[in-house]
Amino acid sequence: MASATIEKTAILSKYLDLDQRGAIIAEYVWIDGSGEMRSKGRTLSKKISSVDELPEWNFDGSSTGQAPGHDSDVYLRPVSFYPDPFRKGDNILVLAECWNNDGTPNKFNHRHEAAKLFEAHKSSEIWFGLEQEYTLFDESGKVYGWPQNGFPAPQGPYYCGVGTGKVYARDVIEAHYRACLYANITISGINAEVMPSQWEFQVGPCTGIEMGDQLWMGRYLLTRVAEEFGVKISLHPKPLQGDWNGAGCHTNVSTKEMRVPGGMKYIEDAIDKLGKRHIEHIKLYGADNDLRLTGRHETASATSFSYGVANRGASVRIPRSVAKEGYGYFEDRRPASNIDPYLVTGIICETVCGAIADADMTKEFERESD
């Protein structure tokens, strides 16, 4: 099946080189009511140089779990755009927020509240780096590359592995890497993970709201690339029960005070604040995360908070190099692979830098759950 998909892609390539006669294709991308990505394309008459030039658009929210059928129009407001690695040329990918027709943000639009927090605390210059783990499946629902009637050898040789039988689908991963670079995503690296056919890509460092934007677009590119190879992407934090690692989205954090000599004091203060709001954070750190945060497989327990230097079994890890130098960043290892990055970066900013009167990420999550 995968070979047939690749053959179709090869046929399509000759049409991608056709002259568009000055027209531009903009693929609008948004997050739906289940946390999945949707997109649709429209033709624009000229090259886009600023997000302000992009028109507002709309879609049928009753088909995406974002609106009732009797009042189904949801509006797309562009917030950023990127070069399109699939259509190339001047064509673009457009990330958009979802808004209701009464002028309020759609209840699944968590970016809006997070952006207010980051704007209020922009003097902190908070940086994030997200490590997105994911698992590959074939079209039949089997983990990609695994034996049809069994399991591969136990974990051990797969993490950062090289060679047949140790890594799977490197072609998909390499294609995604190049697509991200073409699209100006701040992708900082990739690696094979502990469970076979599980990989990770890292995005960052990014400042404030840009982190969520870039991770969502990195996920979109991954899903589109995998589609061309006939591969499915899973962001579930525990895609397989048993003695297999789960999938997380480790979140690296620093403020300007943490990044200079003497910054360890601010890192320790931030970790203390995180510990006091552990349960509130866990609620926003991904669905089914309790299946992953068991205290095994390089995770801490979901029910208790811990931290330590170079400890990958702690809730929060201080890298060894940071402890030695006395400044830098910390890694929150609790977030699951299926997080909404706006919720996670938002509540971390809220906890570390302080809440503001009209933005509360916990209430934002509760609003969605209503």
C-alpha cells in the first residue's frame, strides 16, 4: 500500500511544476474540537508578505466538533504563515485561530488566552523548547515495521539506533526534517526513541506564543509527510501497554533571569512554584497521561511531584550542565505527547511568571470541558 501511495505522489509531482499564472495557494490550518488538525486551501491573487494581508475565512464547525448545526460557521483568523514545502514556490501554509460569529474565541481556541499571558509577561522573555515524541503505525493499525504476528526484541538497541532492525521509517523522518527546515520551523533536531518505531523531533527555542504555533505546524507537516508514505502518526502517550516506553512532550523552559550567571536561584524558585500547582498542571498535560506517568519507563508518578539533577525519573529535571554552570533552563518531563502546547506553555508561564486578571489556563481548560 505504501508503494502505491509513493507512486501516486510521483505522478502528482509533474503537476506541481505547472505555472500558477501569478496565483498563490494558501492552505489554512486549524485545530478542531478533538485536538486534531484540519486544513483547506484557497487561491489568493498575489504573494503574501505579511499576516495582515491574509483574509479571514470560515468553515463548517458542525463537521469538526466546534459548532452546532444550526449555527455552524466558525471563522479562521490567520496568526502566522510559512513556506509550503509541498506546493513550494510562493505558496504558503497559514495557521489560524478559530472564532465564533459573535466575536468570541471558539472554546477550543486556547491560543487566545495563552497569547494574553505571554504579552503581559513579555519582559520575562520566556523561552520554550518542546520535544515531540510520536509513534508510527501502518495502514492496518499495526506499529510500523513490527512483526505481523509478534513483537520485536525488547527495548535497548532502538534509542538513537542505526541499522536495519533497529530503526524504522527513517525515510519519513528525514522527509519531515527537510519539510520543517523549508517551512522555517525552528526544528533543532530529531532522534529515534526507546520504543521501536517511536521517534522525536525537537522545536525551539521559541519565545512565548510562537512555541505553540511552531509545534502545531511541525505536527501538521509530520502528518502530511507521513500521509504520502502511507504511514499513520499517533500522539497517544501510551500507544502500547506492557514493557514499552510511552510518548511525551518534554518541555524545556527558561526566563531571561535563568539564562545568566546566578540563574539557578530563579530555576529553583520556578520549580518550587510548579510543585505547588502539580495537580493543576497535570490536568492540562494531556489526555490519558496517567497511563504514561507510572513511575516506570523514565517517568515520574502522576500523583506526586519530584525534581532532581539529571534525573529522568523525576517530574522536573535540571540538566547536569545547568547544575554545574549555575544557570540555564529546566525540563518539565510531565507533559504527554498529545498536549495542546498553548495550554502547557500558557500554564507554565502563568505559574512561573504570575497570572493576570483576565487569563487563566486552568479555567480555559474547564471552559472546553463544559
